[in-house]
Amino acid sequence: MTRVASAANRRRFLRLAAVAIAVPALPAIARARAQPTRPVRVIVGQASGSGSDIIARLVGQWLSDRLGQPFVIENRPGAGGNIGAEAVVRAPPDGHTLLLITSTNAVNAALYDNLSFNFVRDIAPVASIIRSPLVMEVSPSFSARTLPEFIAHARANPGKLNMASAGNGSASHVAGELFKMMTGIDVLHVPYRGSTPALTDLLGGQVHVMFDAVPSSIEHIKAGRLRALAVTTATRSELLQDIPTVADFVPGYEASAWLGLGAPRQTPADIVEKLNKEINSALADPKIKSRLADLGGTIFASSPGDFGALIAADVEKWIKVVKCSGAKPD
């Protein structure tokens, strides 16, 4: 009898222990399944109709369809995207406020020394979405036809060439400054208020070179109105397959524009993982992939940890470039 009772007690103890182990996991599992419980705000630090806005709406619609709650795009442009980022930093970390992170946010972390938040610390990476190259381009009237010829010409004429950009701290600016730093050339930076006026002056021959987003320049390149010298990513662009990379001639060079989603710090890991899984599912969908390719980007799926490592590495890279160039925000 004692042996039977002992065996029964042991079985009862094991059942209770199993329940005790499982109980702490139940709220997290239930929360992940229930999330989101109301509309989700996706803060975009750029204007409505911008490339960032289009991508946010594309992914937001997918998440709305999959998770049963509206993902509402809220545009908060200004201060290079810092206004939108700060709004998310201050939001409750419950999975109902997200930030469309861009590579500009990584530049801003290096460029602005008076932000009220630390981007790497205060924004939790959720998922990367897309990576896009810039293209180094010149007017067809410019003498250099290749990147090595451009470097040789710049070295022979220090301080006589100028480089247009979309503004201080823009992707086109820092990509050019990284190029100057790694090649040792002396080229004057001419900041514009946006890429459109900068591109207009490049087409008109008022400036010599620009690092521009591929989608806004590709038709000019195909029509012969601009000459592409190289793309800035580590691999060639699918839209400009005949154009070499900068790294083919300047080893180690890489600069790219990328987009992803982030959340306030301390957003529960299970919520982050759920969103990451759904976004990666979207990136595997043929229709989504085709639409993103049309926007000039390459699918860039990753884990939250890998996306966070990319952000941190980019911040460190741009800190060096900003310090070397003396760049200041507009």
C-alpha cells in the first residue's frame, strides 16, 4: 500500500511540476496570439507618397490582412525623421506603435548630438524589409567615363569638382563623404533641399557628381542623360546589372539605403518575434517581392537580432564619416 501511495504521490508531484513550469509561459503565448488587440500605428518619418511611405503601406496592408487589425500609416516628417522616431520612443511598448526605420535614422544617430533619445538603445529592431543601392553618376559631358578615371581626375584637380546631395546628412551626402574619405579626394559638397533640385542641376551640368537613389535616376541613365559610374552596394543592382560596384575599385566601400520596422524599447520579445515572422512571410510573397523590386530594392529579410546588428554597425560607420567630414545637420 505504501509503495502504491508513494508512486501515486510521485506522479501527482510530476504533474504539478509540469504545470508550474508551463504557467509562466502561458501569458506570453496568449499575448502573442491575441496581439494586436486594436489598430496599430506605423509612424513614418517621411512625407506621404515618398518611397518609404509606399513601402510602409504595402507591408502594413499585409499585416492588417494577416493579423486582423488595421495597421494605420501616420506620416510625421521633419528633422530628418527624428520627429517620428521620438514619437515611437515615447509610445507604450505594447506592440501597437511601430516605426518605419530607415538608414537615415542610423545617420541621424551620428549627425545629431542633441537628440533626446538614443536610437540604438531606445528602438527595438523588429524586421528589415528592403535594401537599395545608390548610384554614383555624372553628366555625359563630364570627361570621366569610369570610376577609376573619375578618381584620377579628382586627384589631379583637388578642390575643383563639386558633389551634389539631397542635403546635409542625407544618404546621398554621407555616401559621397565615405567615398571621399576612402579615396582621399578633395571634392566640394553642395547640399540641396531634396534630391530633385540636386538632380536637376546635375542634369544641367552645374554640378559634377551625385550619389542618388536608383529609382529617381534610372530613367535618366537609360536615356543617356546621366552616366552611371558605379553602384554603392556590395553587389550589383538588378536594375543596373552592367554597372560595377564602387567596391570593385575601392575595396571595402559599401553604402546602402535600407528600410525596416522597429518598436519602442522593452516591447515584449514574443510580440517582436510574431511581427518578424509575419513580415518575413510578406517578403516571401511573389507579389510583394515584385512590387518592392519595382521600387528599386532587394528583399532584405532577417531576424530582429541581425537587423539590430546592422543598425549598430551603420551607426558606428557613419559616426566616423560624420567626424571626418565635419558634417552638420541643416
